[in-house]
Amino acid sequence: MTLQNTSGSIVEIVRNDRAIYDGDLIHYFRVLVKKARNLQNPYHNFRHLGHVMWLCYRACEYYADKLTMRERRALLIAALLHDFDHTGKSVPDSENIARAVMGLVENLLPEDQDIFFEIVRIIKATEYPYTVPESDLNLPCMIIRDADMSQSFSVAWIQQTIFGLSEEWGKPPLEVLKIQKPFHEKLRFLTDWARKEFPQEVIDRKIAEAEELVNLLSDPAVPAA
């Protein structure tokens, strides 16, 4: 399937206006906004959660012939909650995953008992550095992993990614900016959807942009005496 031009607003996705998945996400969206304590984190915040959900929604459109309505629902619930109550600090990511799973456990709808373990499986696929090998990932797990790695391709990537991760990691922004080139050079998407969403020329442009920013922000070399 080709990529859809219609992306959907958060409201349209949460209400499921286009009937892309089973039911709607209104309950989980309310839980996130009213209960999550990380919505204003520098990086792992509401914008990141919404961005990952939006990308996973696009993947659900792309894989309409490969994912059932219930599988799509599980993926989107996981996307919305995968960083629920994230610490926003440089701690083992297993702690953040445990917080997200606890948020799901405490707020799971009765009608989603049948997909609970699938949602947990998808959330755990995002633990970084990765603990789940690629060979153990099903399609929804590959989708969320690709979506989770794509924040730097958004318009507000400097604020969100560079300054956001700088604050959470306790590192200078320039240091975070300098690792963008090696990160994107090694970036390898797992799904056909992500490779079409973010083709190599898009990745190359991001590498070039990051390098140009590094050059702009680096102090000029001191001339030799």
C-alpha cells in the first residue's frame, strides 16, 4: 500500500474518525492528559507521545491489509502510553518501561483485556538500548520502534531533540548535536512503511543539517602562532 496523504489530527486519531482501528482512544487520552507526570518533560513529553502515536496511525493506514483492527488498536494504545510517567532523567530505561506498563495496568479498560499482553509486548519493544532482539519483533513492535526513532525528522526537532535530550541527559546541547551524524548514519528502519516515510535522502538531509549546525556553533580554530 502507498502512503496516505491524510495524516489526521490528534483529535481525529483519538476519536477514530476514519475507523482505522477498533473503538476509540478517548479513555486512554484522558488518562494520559489527566494522570501522566511527564507531559512537560524536556524530551519524553506530550509532544513525543503524540508524535509516536501519529506515526503509528500512519503505519496503521499503510498496513491496513496486514494488521487487524484489534492489532491496530493495541499498537496505538501502546504508542500513546509507551513513555507514560517517564522519569525524564538518565536512568536505566527498564525503569521507564516499568512505569509505562504500570500506567497501563492501572487504567486498562475491561474490553482490552484480550490485547493487554500484546500492548505490553509493544511497549517493551521500545526499551533502549534494545533488550528485545529484532528476531522477536512482530510487525507492531517494529512499527513503534521505527516511530520512536523518528522524532528528529519533525519540524521542531532542534527544540525537542537537541535541547530536550540535552536537559534530560545533563549534557551540553552542542554535544547532543554532534552525535546526530553518527546516530543517523547508523539509523536503519525495520519496516517498509518507515523506509518510505523517511527515505535515505531525508536522512541524508538531516545529517547535513546537523553538521551545518555544529559548524555554526563551534568556536573557530585558534590560528597558529
